[in-house]
Amino acid sequence: MPFILILALLFSPTQLLATDNLKIVTSIRPLQLITDEILQGVGESESLIQSDQSPHHFQLKPSQLKTASKADLIIWVSNDFETGLGRLQNILPSKTQQLELADALPSSSLIGENHDIDGHIWLSPENVLLIAQMVSQKLSLLDPLNDQVYLTNTMKLTHKIQKWKQQSLQKIRGIKPRYILDHQFMTYFEHSFGLQNMGSLRNNHDQGSSIKRLSELHSQLEKTPAKCLLVTTLPLSRQAEQTAKKFQLETKVINMLSEGNKHKTILDLLDPVINSLSSCQ
């Protein structure tokens, strides 16, 4: 076979389009939104946990296990956040690379209450960019032919996120939102924008409201009234419903997992959060 023909086969469009077979799987929709920004022009990722499932309580179905086992790269937050993925890491084929974000992010980017790490890492614009950079690096290793595409897409996302944050800071300038939380899920967002909630009914999603915690929160609200109660799902818990009624709080639902797949980009997910807070003064 002539040498020129060999070169033509080596660098043919078939070779350049080999990425079509690259399979990227994320645990939840928000991570898929970030990953798809980096994959733009090359392909799309797939979300393992459906938007109407809780990442804290889901159990892997055979179909989900099959999807994960075919992945070249699987991306998730942590074993503590997506508890159903715990056994998955030990049974994935050796070809499947894994990116556990809470383990890969710098410790300074991981915060929470009482030394517990808040798993909602994508609610920080800064963390979104860190996640994007890590995903881009992984993709470049798996698919070096498109490394410049991934780099360019990462730079574009960086510009969009930075611009959005500046606009959002302007939106809440001079405003001090008065709100309480159903549970502590806003840690990263608050840290990024210098905000502070007035208390929460629960520490995390899996805990109930203790009588002591509820009593202390109600005492505080009697002294300093709040405007809103921020929750992630409906219907409200009994304690949340009673608190909202007693203190005439406006309930706002933060769709942080992109339930119903309504969001096309990560900014579509973040922007309603800042809009909700700006109306809670």
C-alpha cells in the first residue's frame, strides 16, 4: 500500500470522528449541563440519575448499571451525595475512568455546616469553572484529537460564568435577602455571593427537624422576620408548612437538580436562584 494512502487512512475523517463513540456519563443533570458545555461541537453526555429521582436515595437499576458499564468516563459528586453509586465504583470495567468531584476539588472549595461537606457543589460559579476544567482535562486525555475544542469551550464557559456573576452581583447590590432554608443546600451559592440565610429547619436533606432547632429558629424569626422559605422540592414537610404559615413566609422552590430537564445550560439553573433571592428582601 502506498505510503500516502496509509497516511490518508490514518488521518481520515473516520479517525477524526472517532469521538462519536466516546461515552460520557454523569450522575446528575447539573453535572451533565456543565459537561455538555465542554463537549459542545463534539458530542453530548448522559445523566445516570433521572431528574425526578433523589441522588441521596436512588437505587441503581439494571439499565443504569448497563449505561455506566459502557461509559468511558463517569462523573459524580461523592459517595456521600449519590449514595447509590457506592458499589458502582468497584464493579465498573477497568476501561471506565472515574471522576469523583468532591475528592478532586481543592478542600478550600468544599464547605458545609458542622464540618459536613455540602454536596451541592455546582451552586458555586467558581466550582462550576473548576469542574469544567477537570472535565476538560479528562476529555483531552481520552480524546486528544479534540483537545483544542475542549479548551476553547472551557474558555467560552469561563467568560459566560464570569459575566453572569458580575451581572448577578449588580442585581443584588444593596439588597439583603431575608430567607430561611428547608435544609442547608445553599452553602456554596451564599459563599460566592456573600449572602447569609437566617437559619434552616434541618442540617441536611436526610435529617428531621429537632424540637430544639425548630424552637430556636422560631424564636429568631419572632425577633427578626424573614420574607421567604427556600425549598428544593414540594410538597413541604409538616414543619416547613407550619413555619411558613406561622411567619407568613413566601415559599420559593429552587430547582437545583433541573427536575423535568427544563434547563439547557448551567446558567439556566443558576439564574433563577439569584432571581428568587433578589425578591426576598
